[in-house]
Amino acid sequence: MEITWEDGNRITYSAEQLRWACPCAECRGEMGAPGRLSRVKTLIPEELSIKDVTLVGQYALQIAFESGHATGIYTFPYLRALRS
Amino acid sequence: MALPSSQQILAVLSHIQDPDLGRDVVSLGMIKELEVSHEGKVSFTFELTTPACPVRDRFKSQAQDLVGEIPGVTGVDVRMTANVRPAFMRPKPSEILPGVKQTIAVASGKGGVGKSTVAVNLAAALRKSGAEVGLLDADIYGPSIPAMTGSRQVPEQVNGRLRPIEAHGLKLMSFGHIYPGDQPTIYRGPMVGKAIEAMMIQVDWGQLDYLVIDLPPGTGDASLTLAQAVPLTGVAIVCTPQDVATDIAVKALQMFRKLNVTPLGLIENMSWYICPSCGHRHEIFSHGGAESAAKRLGVPFLGAVPLEEGIREDADNGTPVVISRPDSAGAKAFVHIASQVAARTSIQSFRQLPVINVH
């Protein structure tokens, strides 16, 4: 996935990188409970390929993976801070 | 004498700067259908980005004067029109509100400051300027738009979609239309979100220049759903002047900033009161609180509305004050605010969102 920002800056992300950066509660953990991504070492290929990307309002992207996982809402500031 | 060329005319017109967009009107593509007759008569269309443009008259006289001074010009005919541009270059055609060009939310954080009154009059003032306007009442628990617009009919269903209610030239939809009467809506948060989404997706809004959305108080479910479901052009924040109100308004504003929704500015309601018997000006809730908060936060101050019995009376009778008493101070304040809001939304149509490509 490639994002061209308002200032012309362009950042390319791999699906794998985005999957491991998923900010959702299940992946990240919440209220002291560790998330799934801190427990697993590997992910199957369906989890690492992007099925669809939708705009959330105008502040974030929702990324759906082939595995059906789509609960992560990636805000633009978060994506901007995410570097390959 | 030689006839003036189109280049000459465009060159002088490019001296007119749009104060809000910060560029000249020629490069913004506002000058159209430019013609010069054999007798040296110049005619063109001046297409504004909103019919409620605050500098409309100034633009017209500036254009007339500048072109009139070119040697060889015997007459100038300027046709003023407006074409509201869509808020953003959307990545793909939107399934939600496809025919709506600009969505303007009216929020406050705190309750009871006059959000609905402002929303109704803002919508009515934009309509009066010639725009196609809709008004969505996103206050599920306390819908007040039906009463304020004198529209209490139940919406018709056509092909499984609801037709908006028409009143005062506006297209309206409120939970108060769908469930009239005195029965309360007892919903938990997620249901509120669904109800608001349904009012956007299942209502046939058609083609609109502006959809004004009257939000409930608070910085929770309703505002979040809205900010996630549609790319809002911007949000106008209403507050009353006293500290206890402006503090909460600031919280609402900061929430929208976090969601990347542009604050169009602050509106101060109940700003002053002229006593009908003594003629004195009273500042019951203090004065100028919103303006100083706007300055502090670096957002525009859109205007102040007085506390007037007429505004309340007409709202209870179902006619917005900008229609029923256009010469009152309150109505004038609302018209001024509407043109400020329209100008700020025009700026948004030139704003870009990040472009996303998936390979």
C-alpha cells in the first residue's frame, strides 16, 4: 500500500508490516491484558495480504486482510509515524 | 479603437484576490464564458464557490470597475452565479450521501446552548442565498428540528428508502419525524450510531449543496459515528459566552481536531439581550467568551447571536427567524454567520486528503 500525503511525501507500506502494526485491541491488548501480536511469532499468509482499504471519516484507514481481520483503525498520524 | 483581448481582461481580473482562498479569482477558475462583442461590450460569468459568499457584491463591483477601465471597453456585463464544489476529492464515489457536496456539523459539547436553533437558522440562511440545503437532526434522544421547522409529518417510504420532509425549502430528517409523539427513544450507544447511519444511508437526500447536521451534546457516540461514517467538510461549534460553556465547547472542538475534521469556527449564542422596556443592553451570560476562546485556539470566530424573544417564539411556532423576521438583529446575525460558514467550507473544497494506492 502506498500513501501520498498532502505535502507530496510518499510512503510505501508492505501488507506484512501493516498487519504487525495493527492497532486494534485484540492485537495490541487492553487494560493490562497482552494482545495477540505479542503472543504469536508467525502469521499465516492470509493474514498478511490486504483485501480492502476503506477511509474512516477523514482521519484514518480501516484495513481488511484476507483472513477477515478488519478491526484495526489506522489513524493518519499513526501511519505517518510508521516507517519501513 | 482596437477591441480588448480576452488575455487583457483576464489579466486585470487576476488582480481580484479571494480573501478566503488566498488566490486570484482567475486561477481559481471563477471567470467563465468570457465574450467581447464587436462594439467592445464585455460579458462574463463570475462563478462563486457558494451563493452565500460574503464578498459577492464586492467581487462584482471590483470586476466591473477593473474591466471598465481597459481602453476600448464600452460596457461590462457580469453575471454572478455560484457552484458549490464538493468538499474533497474522494478516493472512490461515495456510497454514503453520494449527491451531497458539503456536510457541515453543528456541535457544542455542552447542552442547551442553542445548537438546534443555530442549525435550523444556518440551514435556512444558506437556503435563502439560493443553495440546495438539507438538515439532518442527529439528536436521537432530544430531536427538536420537527418542532422548530413546524414539520411533524411522518416520512414516506419509496422503494425502501425514506423521503426527507420538505419545509421552508429545506429537506429535513429527524428521529422526531420517524417516531413522533411523546414516547422517548431509549437506546444504548451503539444503537444511536446505527440510527444516525440509517438517516444518512436510508434517506434519499438527492442532490444537495449543503447538508447541515445538528449533533447532540457530548463528545461520544453520535459525534464519533458521524466523523467515521462521512468525510465531514467541517464543524461549527456553538457556545454561550460564560466560562462553563466555552470550556466544554473547547473540548468538543479538540475532539473534532483529533478526528481530522476541520473546525470551521466558533459561534457565540445568547451573546447579549436588549431589554424591551428600558432599551438597555444586558450581557446575561457575559460576552466575548467565544471570540477569545477562538483566538486562543487559532480558529475563526464566526459571529455572535443575541438573546431575543423572537428567536425563541418563532422556533416554537415552527419558522426559523431568518425567514419570519429577516430584519431582526438575530436574523441578521444568522445570515452573517451562514456566509462565514459558507466561506470556510469553500476553503475545504481545495483541501486534499492523502491519496491511498493498494497494489
